[in-house]
Amino acid sequence: MSEAFKLPPLDIEEYSLGNGLRVVLNRDDAVPVVAVAVYYNVGSRNEREGRTGFAHLFEHMMFQGSENVKKAEHFQFIMKAGGTMNGTTSSERTNYFETLPANQLPLALWLESDRMRSLAVTQENLDNQREAVKEEKRLRYDNQPYGPIFDLINEMIYRNFANSHSTIGSMEHLDDATVEDVQEFFRIYYAPNNAVLVISGSFETAAAKDLVETYFGDIPSQPAPPELDVSEPKEVAQTYREWEDKLAPFPAFLIGWKIPQRRTPDFYALYLAGKLLYDGDSSRLYQKLVKGEESVIQLFGFTDERRGPSSIFVGAIPKPEKDLSRIRDIIMTEIRDVAANGPTADEMQKLHNQLINDAVRMRQSSMSRAQHIAEYALYDGDPSLINAELDDLLSVTPEQIRNAVQNYLNTDNRALLDIVPAGKG
Amino acid sequence: MTQAIRKTAPGALEPVPFHIPKPYSTRLANGLKVVILEDRRLPLVSYRLGFLAGDVNDSSDRIGVTSAMASMVTEGTVTYSSKALAEKIERLGASISASSSEDFTIIAASSLSIYSSDILELVAELIFRPTFPENELDLYKRNALENLKFQRSQPNFLANEQTARILYGEHPYSRISPSPADIEKLTRQALTDRHAELIAPNNAILIAVGDIERDEFLAELEDKFGAWAPAEQVVTPPAEPPTRAARTLTIVDRPGSAQANIVLANIAMERNNPDYFPAIVMNQVLGAGASSRVFMNLREDKGYTYGAYTRLDARRLAGDFEATAEVRTAVTGDSLHEFFYELDRIRNERVSDDELADAQNFLTGVFPIRAETQEGLTNLIVNQELYGLPDDYLQTYRENVSAVTADDVLRVANKYIWPERLAIVVVGDAGEVLPQIRKYSDQIEVFDTEGNPLELASFEADRGIPPENVSGNWELNVDFQGQAVQITMAIEQNAADISGTIETILGSGSIREGRVQGSRVHATASTEIQGQAVDFVITGAVDGDEMTGTLSTDVIPDSLAFAGKRKL
């Protein structure tokens, strides 16, 4: 039945303001809640050598106040209105979002427009946010067991600097940054013509459009940001690195592969291959390693979806005294099996039901809709692709999965990172 | 657009009403209560089968059995092995899980509505035909033991363990986890017995939310669960939590810990207490969120911590009020000082109208956001049903929050927060934190991370020893990123109390709240550096005319070592 399953399409209206800001409205009055997402087309991929960590530093700067919103007030305004909010940075984009009671839409648009127009890029804010980022790095990367392992393996997988360096960046580079550098970064990348604004949830369309024009309409546009090259050479050899982790209680390893970009048939096929290998209690590797061999404390895997070359990872924290190379052999054996025989009919049925289930659940919350729509609008220039996503995934055939696993995973084109505990204990 | 519109935050539009329909309730002949809310927004269903017993109902010779039974009920049935069951569930794109909390045990199932009957059938499988295979129980026990070991490395677990023990005494809430010996003792028979008693229709509520048709669903329930036989429920009334007469201080020693986990707690209220609404509004003002008072004070203003919160943990049988933060070791005492300041303030001063409105707006505003997804809506109904809250609880939630007054807040703050009788629990380096916080209580206990009592005297060799003379002018060199930076301190001493001034190349300030215990010095210096108020915490040890120690401040992440001499 799954091929026949059709989701009612989301109501999507897209338009642009005179200054180039792309606006997407997704109206759904089920619950009196509204979500606003602003996605800026800037991530760590846009950073130059010697200037890493800027995109993420900006995520902090954006909460430091603007012409009419004092430092840290953004958060207070949202909380007091009964909302939730956050911002995140990835290789691809920097996003800011809030969910509020439906009648507070003007507040969200006022807050987002004020910082897009007039962020307070001052020496004082730069200094204290540099320190905040350093503290965050200590807390989330330096002071956590296994904290930096994904940054380390990305350096092994990618050859192009735009792809390989970490989002948190170099603290020395942040120290070198002047207020002028940061102001210039803001001018280029935080321009309305380099952003997408999505409103999802309960609102009156005409009133929402008026509010958007009122708050965003006269923010000046800027020349387009510099062109970007994220292409990668095709790898042929395995890479290996051993990394001593002072905080890790157990050894662990991580295997990573470079794979094609998002929204290609091969990417979709590998995303599905990943799900059947490591996702859920019935996945192949969970049943082999956590159950069968009982050799693993934790098994994990995911795909890192990018507009350029992307990646897929499998990792494990084995139980004490277990043989890591045996566990890796089991992983490669399963990969070879998928490469030779493809997924089973039962596995395809599972994937289809899970994809439908995921697609339906994603539509429940205004914020998750807003975020998905914003990605399609920003990366592909077409927010209505959200309505094609499920069909694209359901149309992947077992042969495509088999071939993609054979061509991309059952190869020497992979990076292996061994994490060795180096603590006192 | 004019500048003027941008100057101030826009007002809200007309409020949009939000109605949660009342669910339909009925009961099957065998006693199973059934609550149905048809929700046709999307083709999904969510089921919760909640049982009114949990970990607290474990008999003393079978601690941990309810939790183990719940975890294991999905690990094999007469029809399906563990693996076959996982495959069956995931092949439907569905999820089914079971777990216990202290008060309840819940089997949760959700799927696309086309698979509604399939997952109900699987839930019936867990009720009527679980087998608790020996090999799966072995794996469960080994993983649970590993997990217990891991938990002992987590300061939060250690703090919660001590807090529960002290607050609840003989009451079963005193136990937050089984011991390794409890886990070892679990047998297949014990799990089977527990299942037979607990998993009974007369002890259960089935909540169904989603794209279902009520009459069809009820017919299906009758068919699948009608023959489910009731079982007698043995309910032992829990012991009363101990009455607290004084403030106590409990330290769990983690030598070398860079941070101290602080918990201040007292017994407060059970979940269906009529003061619940004033209490959650009070707690929202005080510390529930990142715009609440303790967060604004300890994090935003003082920079002692990444987060500081208060929590009202209202459970079925009892509950507690807790204030918590994870702070740098050097500011443990200062953090307690600020916590007590905020606890006193909420008890002594009426909250302002603005603060009250902010807290109420937050609580009423996030309520529909929590009901946006079917899982969120289901969880709200599950809470209402399992705690036995009024039938119109969800429909009147926002009115009840809005009806709370500043006087109500003052009243419940006084009724449920007792600064003089708090249990203070700190997990950190006992030698470092004890001198900073011992003044808060005369009843002090120290434990190691395994829960064994330690000799208090070994952490306060200096106690009772008269304070050494530390007065005079000190010239000290601070190691700042490898560079020696000179500072001077002029200290005046009155018995164990010290005060004075501090000079640095960047600015000067005053020393306050200083204490000397034996040879140890602890003080806070308030300075102004380039127009900014900066507090330093000074921890030092004096040896004749030499002093060594550390300076710490939230402006600089790591503490700075110093050493120097008294100017003669």
C-alpha cells in the first residue's frame, strides 16, 4: 500500500520583497501557534582560511542586541510572550527560529527584522561573545568525552578547506578578528537577499504579508556574497587516525565515508541504507552487535546532508575487553552483504512505512514544517519541494540502494578514527 | 515605514482561542478505564496503557523488579522473539515501548492509523503472552550493572541520590535507583509475578488519541481486552517522609572536581494539591526558566554557572522543591549566598505585577505549543488521567494559571520553601567547598561517591585551630597566561574575619566576606576594571609571610594561580 500513500500537500505561498528577501508562508490553523524561521545562507562552508568560526560566532552575536532590542532582550521578549526560540549553525546555514502563540507574530517579525537591519556589532559584544564561544568550546568539545570526534573525522574525509574545517572554528582565528572584519561579515552575509523567512502555523495571510513588508521591506540589500567552491577530489585510499581522549571511559571508533550531495538519487539511497544498517532495534547492526554478539554499549550512525559532497558515519562504543577489529569486520560484512544482495523485501517495507510515518510526524509541528520548508527554499530555491520529498524517497529502488552501497560504502574510500582513552583511570 | 514603529515591541494581536476537546471516557466490564480523543488532523494514532503502580510499589526483597519487568516485556513473547518483535513493530513504521517511573508503568504505542489494529494486537501480546527469556534477562542485568557504574560517575546522579535519601527517609521516594545487589537478585520468576499482579485491567487506564472512530475502537477493545482478568492489587501505604527540624549540609566528595553541583531541597507538595497552580506560577517567577530570578542572578548577573534553576517536583504521593546549579568550585559559597537571597526575597516581598504577568504569560503561552503534536496532546491527557486530576483540567489550565495573584505567590512561597530547614547537598571537592559553605549548617555529613560516610574532621583539619594572622600588605604575582602580573592586597583582620583593599594594574577594589580558618583564606574582592564591575574569589593558604592560592572570576574561565610575600 505504501506506494499509493499520498499526503495532502502543505499549503505553500512564496514571494520576494523588493530587497530580495525570500518569504514563504505555510498556513495551518489547527492550533493557535505560529513559528517563524529565518535562515541565512552562511555556514562554516563560507569561511576562509584564517577566519574560521565566524559563522558560529555570529549566531552568538545575533543575541547581543540591535538598534531597538537591548542585549539579551530577544530571549526575554520571547519567554514573556510564552514562546520558545533558538539559533544553530551548520556547514550550510545559520538559522534563527521562534514558536509563539499565534497572536504574537508581530513580536517575532519585529525581533528578527531589527537584528537583520541593525545588529550591534561592537567591540564590547565581540569581546564577550568570543569568550562565550571559548566557554562553549570547553564545555561541549574539550570537556566532553568523545567531544571533538566528528570534527576530527571531517578533517580526514574532506580535502577542500570549505568542507573540512569545524563549525566551532579556531579560537586563535576568533582572537584575530577585528570589529571591522565582523561588521563586513554581517554586511555581506546577513543581508535580506541572502536569507529566507518562513512563517508556518496559524495567521491571516494578508495581515502577515503586511507585517513582513512593514518590518523587513526597507532593509537595504547588498551585493551577492562571493562564489563558493565546495568540490572535492574523489578519494581512493583509506585514512586512519588514532586519537587520545583524556575523558573517554571506553575505547570507541568512528568510520566515515564521503558520499554525493543531498537530493541526488545516490544520497537518498545511502540515507536509506544507513537506516537499515543502524536505525532502530531491528536494524542489522543493532541486532548483530548490541543483541547477537552483545559486544557494543552504544551504536550510532547518521548522514551529514550538505549541498556539496556529504558524508555518512557509523560508530560504536564497545563493551570493555571487546575486540574492536572484530566489530568493524561485522560492520563491513553487513555492508558487503547489502552491496551484493541489496535490501530484503521486508526491509524495503520497513523503510517505506518509516518514511511515511516520519513525513506525517514532521508535519505536526509548525516549527518542524518551517525548518524543512526553509531548507528547500534556501538550498534549492523551491520550498514546494517539501511536498515531493516523500515521493522522492519512496521511489528509491532496492537496486539503487545496492549499487550505492557498492559504489560508495564497500570501498577503501573511508576514514577510520580510533578513540583511545588516555585518562588517569 | 517610519522609525517610530520600530522603536518599541509591537503589541499582541487579538488572542486566538484554543480549545482542547474533552475526551470521552468509559469503562470495560473488567474495570479497564478507556479514554478516547478523536484527533483527525493527521493519519496517526497514539495509545498509552497506564498502570497506577510503579517503582515505589516494589516489595523490599524485589527492588527494581517493576522497572526490569517493564523493560523486558518487549524482549520476547510466546509468538515473537525479541528480534521478531522489533522487526514486526518497525516494519509497520510504528513504535511500542514500556517503562516505569516511580508512580506509574506505561506501555506506549503509536503508528500510522492504518496500522492501528496491528499495534493494538502487539500491545495485547505484551499483556497476555510475555515470556521474559532468561538470556534477555541476563543481558538486561549486565547492561543495568554497567549503567549503574556509569551513573556513579555523574555528579547529578550523586546529588539526586543524597537529596532523595535525606528528604524521604523511609518513604520509597528515597530510592532513585536499585543497587547492584538488587539487580543481581532479579529472577525470571520475580518478573513474571510482577507482571501478573501489576498488568491488570482494574489497575489501568487506556488512553487513545488520534485518527480513530470511537465505536469501532471500543468494539475492537472489547474483542482484544474484554477477557483480560482483574487481579488483586496489594497497596502498602508509604511511610511518611521525616519531619525536618533544621538545615543540613551533605557533601559528596569528588576530589579534584572543577565544579560543584548544588541542590537545596525541601518536601513540598503532591501533584493534586490545590496549591499547585499558585506554586507553579511562583516557581516560574523564582527559577523554572531562563528568564526567572535565579537564572538572571546566578548566570546573567554573576556568571557563576551556565544554568541555575528551581524545580517543583510534584508527584503522586509527595513532592519536593529544589534549587539547583552546577557552579565553578571557587564560587560555591557565593552561589549559596545568592540562592538564599532569592529564596528569602520571594518569601518576603510580593512579586511585581509585571513579573507575575510574565510568568503567567509564559505558562499559558507554551501550553498550546505543547499540544501541537499528537504525542504532546496525548501526554497532557495521560498526566491528567494518571494523577487523577479533574475532568476539565486541560480546559481550565490557562484560566487557573491566570487567576493566581501576587498574594497567592507570597503565600505559597512561605508555605513550601523553608530556607531554615533546607537539605543542602553539594557534590564537589569537599576540601575546597567545605570552608566556603560550612556556615550554612551545624549538621554536616560527608560521603564518598559510593555513598560511604567519610570523617568530617579529615576535611577541616583547620577547624578549631585559631585563625592565623594574615593582616598586612601582600605583594602577589598572578600567573596570567604564562605572564606574571603583580597585585597587592592590604588586609585587615578581626578574629576570623578579614576585609581590605586590592590593587591591580587594571583597577582597584575592596575585599569583603573574607574568612580565615587556620592557615586558609577565603574572600571575595569587588573591583572595577575598565568601568566594569568584576568580582574575584580569592582562595589562599598562608605559610608565615608567604601566601599561595588562586583567583577566579567569571570574566576569565580558568582560575589564576598566585604566590607572593607579606611586605614587612
